Amino acid sequence: KFPVEFGIPLLMAALVQVHSGSFVDWHHFALALIEAFAIESSFKKWMNLVGKPRPDWHARVATGDPAVMREGRTSYPSGHAAETFMTFGLLSLYLMAKLKLFTRQSQAC
């Protein structure tokens, strides 16, 4: 899970930095990735408080065990999907900035 979600973006950012020769930019990307992970984890925890129940919710309620019932409320969004979306969304923004897709020169014909 973590090698894909963190290793690939950090490796991609490192490859971009080999071209530019700036370690500071890679360091800023790594810090942004860590911060985005913290925000995503907090958001996911909050979403699970009000999230959709799992398909077996009624069977979990029948057990009467509070821990089993609490686990049944953590269906959406999935942790893997949320972390992957956060990681590769940040990588996309980073690469677009490095390729200067947001500048006027890149939009000129």
C-alpha cells in the first residue's frame, strides 16, 4: 500500500529534480505529500463518522458488539481509494507546475 502511494510519487518527483538539479523542490514535494496524507486521514476519519454503512450492517447490529458495529460504519470512502486519489492528485498538480502548464507562455500558439 505505502510503496505505491508514496514511493511512486516520490520517485517521479525525484526524476523531475534530476533534470532541474534542485533538492529543495523535491523536499517541498515530500513535505506536501506528508501534509496531504495527514489532511486526507483526518477527512477520512470524519467521513467514517457520518459515512455509509457496510452491506452487512444489519448482521453486525444483530451481534450487539459495539466494536463490530463501529467497524460496520467505515465503508465509504475506502482508505486505499482516498489515499491514492490524494497522492496522485498532488503528483498531477506538481508535474503540471513543473511543466509550466499554468503559465501564459504554455498557452501561446
